[in-house]
Amino acid sequence: MRVIAGKAKGVKLKPPKGIGVRPTADRVKEALFNILAPRIDGVYFLDLYAGSGAIGIEALSRGAHYCVFVDYKKENTALIRDNLDITGLTEKARLITGDAEQAVIKLARDNYKAGLVYLDPPYGKTKIQPVVLSIFNHQVVDQGGLLIIEHDIKDQQWIEEFTNIRQKRYGSTCLSLISSHQ
């Protein structure tokens, strides 16, 4: 795993250990940042289910102003901290260990507003709809912001709740993009 572009381009990140974290495929990561390119500079980013932190770190490397990383496993937030140190991006980040929905509530209380919110929950183990609704209900995403959910192509039952959704498919992976002006 490497940072693809920006200030930390080429820096090798520490990979997750075991099978508890599924890194985003390079092809999907590259496609994601092609989509985000016009929005990334100076944005506040939220990386939920952050795993190794590779997506949020890529966003920071490419010019995001700040990123909050959320993961429920302490070993993952420790890994993210190490990867932030390796890339020299620690000062532009905040780490939260805990449940995604609870973190959204905490960020709302702190008045954190993200222009880009990225969710990559464990495939088939997380109900996506409640987390997405919480993000919108607590207004953690800026007006005009974008929510991006990486999920298994088969996991589509939650989508009916939302209008203004676009999808990009990459093999068995799907990126669902929801604009915040719902």
C-alpha cells in the first residue's frame, strides 16, 4: 500500500494485520480520487471505518485541509497514527476510536462539518442506512458536500432511502455517491 499522489506520494503505508481490515483496491482508490479531484483541495474530510487510514491519508496528501479518522478497533487507530507519522500528516488529523454512529454524534457536538465523507464499512456486517441517515440528520456533511460509500455490489437494499445517488461499479465493489442537498 502506497500513497498514490500529492505531498506524500510514494510513501509506503503500514498494511493492516490479519483479515479484519480489507484495504480498498488500488483500482478503486484511483477511480475514487479521480472523482474527488475537483473537490479535494482545502476540504475537511471524514474517513469512517478508516482501517489503515489509507483513504484519508491519500486525501490529506492531495490537499485536504484536515481529516477525522474513525475506527472501532484500537489496533486500527494505532496503525493510522503510525501511517500519519510516516507521511508527516499527523498535524492535519484527528483519530477517534469507537462506533461510527457515536462518532458522528460527537463530531456534530463539536460542530465538525466535512465537505467529503467516506464510509468503507465491513462488507455484509454493517447496516449502512442508519450511519448515512445519522450523518445527514446530524448535519456532519456540509451543504453541497458529498458522501461516498464503498460497499459490495450485492448490498443495495439501503439505497432506496436516498435520492440524488450515483453509483460507480468496479468488479464486486461499488462506490455510491450521495450529494448532501437531499
